[in-house]
Amino acid sequence: MGLLQVLIDTILDNLTTILIFSIVFFILYRYLQPSPYRFPPGPRPWPLIGNLGLMAGSEDDPSGAKRIWEISKEMNTDMLSVYLGGKYPAMMLHKYEDIKELFSMPEFSGRQFFEFWEIFMGGLIGATGARWKEQRRFALSTLRNFGLGKNKLEEKIDVEIEYLCQLLDSYNGEAKDLSITLKNAVSNIICSLIFGHRFDYEDATFKRMLNLQQENFDENLLYAGIATIVPGARYLPGDFFRLKRANEIVNELRSKIFKAEYDDHMAKFDPNNIGDYIDAFILEMKERAKRGSEEEHWFNEKQLNMSIEDMFQAGTETTTSSLIWIIVYMLHYPEVQERMRSEIHSVIGLERMPSMRDKTMMPYTEAVMSEIQRQQPGLPISVGNCTHDAPVEVKGFLLPPNTTCYGNFYAIHNDPDYWSEPEKFKPERFMDENNKFVGDKRLMTFSTGTRTCIGESLARMELFLFATAILQRYKIVNPEGAELPSLIAKRGSSLFVAKPFKVRLVRI
């Protein structure tokens, strides 16, 4: 017993040293073993955190995308290895051709799974494999049936534009931060598609839903995302990475707000009157149950909640941010604003609403919006596409299973190989010698490949109709004595989001 007690006392007295030694041994064992795989070159990773510091960004490079691109050029490689947690690196792509090729490959159609982040992983954005294929196919088909790109969806947007302009009129040209105002309008389009109705802007449930989503998107999900690449983050005390708070928000959205809509739809369900996304999902649930199919599927209330959440996050934040950037650029380039308005008035006039039929007759307006999206991509770095459970050989490299691949959209949008004088704001680059609009496939606003944004048609329609309606009716003016809003996005967001500013909309 004496010898055993001495041994126990020795261990307890040196517990810290033993723990440190064990951690160091684990790291050396895990990371210094010879690898059977072949990776692109990349910067030397730091112990534990890898290259995570590159993603922190700076005031003039909020997302870190610019610095990562500079490193790839310094290392003379278009495909860069970056260690973001885990034994093996992720890949960062910096050329359009590589992104187009790899993102179109079935082998790169997955999403990396994190057990402690499971609550976010099953929707249209985070799902993978058979679940993703099933739910994406259903969402595309359903949204198409409800008028994605057709007149009946345009009518919903027209209704919302009228409500929006009534509110804008009430401001009487006063300086306002329009971010919440525009987000309310954009969110109501999603509400109409999913719930079958819009909300009054002052509705308590509507405001609570948007506030919760805003908190998660602006604060919690960024920290929670970092937690996925920090070793041992889930075991740290407290809630530094805001995982608990993010889960609380998701649970409130699903168990209260979305649940109330679901229950109401179930109570009033009529298979002969399918009016929105929830109706269509319930119909599919009932038909699957009726068939008694043994084939695995994910048509249940939990999956519906996850899909709704993804559609709100993806369909609200990015479109609202794009509209805000349009206003920022109108302030910086008043001559562009006047030329756009002249085109809008010559085609549409002042007496009727803008229509998607007008778009082909408004090449300059479309060119300006494309150039703004080039300079301010919604996502400077793409959502990661992940390989599946088998190694993949591509471009001379052999990648292990579950390798995440990112596209550096900032690099694509600023590459002089693709764009003449990319640092300059030149809408004319999207017009030919006959002043016709010419799109460019290297504009990565909605990503590319197998996981391209399912709401692309809706977002394009919203941007065109909202922006032209605002410019048709209002002159966008910087408040007297105020500095122009920054053209550099704010830090701390996964999107390129404009820094807060106020603007005056003066009725024409």
C-alpha cells in the first residue's frame, strides 16, 4: 500500500506535466506520421490551430480571402492546402476553372459532418448524400411549381414592394438605417413561399423570428463554425463558442414559431389546395406514409424545420445584403444612379410597377448590379464542398476521405486574368459594343456545380424588382455632413455585409 500511495501522490503532484506531455505526444503522433496522401502546397500550420489565423481577416480584408489569395500567389499555386482543424488540410481553390470542375464532381458534393453541430447539418445547406439529393430535388420542384421565375411569384414581390414603399414614404426623406426595413420586405417573400402569408412589419412573432435569426447569423454561427475546427472546443466550460446559445435559438424557432405554422397547416390541410412549401411537404409526408415504402426518406417535421431555417437564412441575409450594397454604390457613384434611373424611367415610366419583362430592355441596370456583385460577393469564400468516404485523386493530388474544398470567390472576382482593371468599378465590362448586357460565368454570386444556390432565380428576381422600384421612386442621397459609407465590408460575418450607415430616400 505504501508503494501504491507513493505512486498515486507522484501522479497527482505531476498531473499538469503528465497532461501536457500526453497532449504533445498525441499531437506528434497524430500529425507527424507519414501521410499516404498528396496535398497541394500550403503555409506551415501552427500547432493546434493550424492556419486558422488566416480566416480571422483584418479591417481591410474582413474575411481573410485576400490574404489567402496572396499566399497562393506567393507559393505559385492555384490550389492551396490550409489546416483548419483535423489531421489533414482543406483545399482552397483560386481559379474559376478548378472551382467549376471540382464543384461539378459528384465526389465533391458532400458536407463535412460534426456531431456536436448536428442540429445545423440536416437542412438544404448542410445535408449530404441521399438526404441532400432527395430534399434538394423536392425543394427545386416545389419552388418551381409555386412560380419560381414565373408571374405569380412576381405578383407576391409586387405586393411586398407596395408595403415597403408605403413605409419608405413615411420616412419623409429622413436619414435612416434601411437594413432592417429591407430585411423585413425580403423575409416576407420567403414567408409567402413557405407559410403562404406575409406578416405585418410590426407583428411580434415576425420580429422575434427575424431577431433570433439575426443573432444566430451575425454572432453565434460564426463562433460555432470556428468551434468545428478548434480541437476540443466542445469540451470547454462555459459557452465561449456560443454553441449553447445557437442551439437555444434553433430550438425556439423550431418548437414555437415553425411549429405553430406547421400545426396550423396540418389542421387546415387540403390535398386539393396546395398553396405553399409546408403544404407541399405535408402532402409528400402523407403520400409516403400511404405507400408504406420501405425506402429510406426524410419527409418528417424535423426535416421540414431544418429546410425552412436554411431557406430563411440563405434567402434573406444574402439578398438583403446585396440590396444594401446597391444603395452604398449609388451613394458613391451618383452619375451611375442617374443613368440607371434614366433607363428605368425610359422603359417603365412612373405609372406602373417594374416587371421582369423589362429586364432585357435595361442592360445598364443589369450591368451595374452585376458589377456590384463582382466587387461585393455575398460569400467571399464558398461554403465547403466535401469529399465522401473514399479517397479522391484530382489534379495530381490524392485527397483523403472527407476533405473539404473551398472556392475563393473573392480571388475569382478580382483576378486580372479574368477582369480588366478589377480594382475599378466598371459596369461597362458587362456590356458589349452594342450596349447589350453580357453575363459572365465567372461571376460566382450563386456558386456553381452540384450545390449551386437553389434560390438563384428568386434572388435575381427580388434584386431586380426591389432595386428598380426604389430607384424609380426615390433619389438616394447621403445625409448632409455624413461620410460616405465604407466600400469595405464589416468584420465578423461570413458574408460580405456593409458596415452600418444611414441614407435618405427622397421621393421623386
